[in-house]
Amino acid sequence: MRWMKLVLNFITTKMVNSIGSMALLLNMQTRIGVEVTIPMGSRKPRADIVVYLKDMPHIPENINIIVECKKESVSPSDKNDGIAQLKSYMNACGANCEWGLWTNKKQRIVLRKIINTENKWEFIEFNDIPDVTGNTDDIDRPKRNKLTKADGDNLFLAFSFMSSLTFPQILCIT
């Protein structure tokens, strides 16, 4: 699926650009899984893309980020393929699965799973997933020295994202 490959490339590039080394790129490639089975009772659904914790075995308990890529026609509120599906995958993977990204080309929703004051899981919406260091400082306000050129597939994703925004949202980004 071309869309999933574009998203996979975007995620790998985003995480690698945070440090910018070839060794990091090779390390990231070993941490990424595609079409990974998520055990959920008798069901065995598959997450489109996952990122495992560094230097940990590739088992569901060590998944840190889950990405779900859907067709443009699928809505985030869809009962079977929407945000609820992503949240259920994140919960099934346990405490280490802190981040989730859901996209259908037109929309992109990023969730962070935290434990709230009542000691229950809560999902908070963020603008982006963290870089490979796990740093969340630049997620809502990127710094000029961290910006990278948009070209190739990244340019396509950037224009796809921008074309989905309304004029007031575009003014907030700049």
C-alpha cells in the first residue's frame, strides 16, 4: 500500500532528522515493524506500523508507537477503523505504548497515553509524535534549527496535510 509506505518513510525520516546520523537511521530501521499482530484475546488484529523501544525484543509489550493508516474515506469516528481502534491497540500493548498516530491522508491525529490523577489511562491529543530522543519540547513549537527541507514523499505529505487545513488553521501554523 503506497500510502502506508509514505507514512513509514515520513516517520523514519522525522525520527532520524532529530539527530541526523546514518547509524541512527540503521538503528531506527531495526526498531520499526510493519503489519504487527496485536494480541487482543482471541482476536489477533494487526497494527500497520509500530516502533519498538530501543534495544528491546520485538514483542507487543515493547511497542512504543503505533501508527494506523486508513483510506481517505474512513472517518476518525468510525467504530471499527477510527481512533477507537488505535486506542484499543495502544491499551492492549500495555504501559510502554505511549504514542499513537492515526491518518487517512486528509486527517492526522496523534495521541499520547498517560496515567491521570485517578490512576487510569487517558489519551491526550498532540500535534506530532516525538523525535527519536523522546523529547516532547518541540512538538507544539518547532525550532528553526530543527526544520528540514520538504522534498519527495515528505513534500507530498506536507502538501496533503496543508490542503486539509482551513485558512485560520494555516495562520496558526506559521
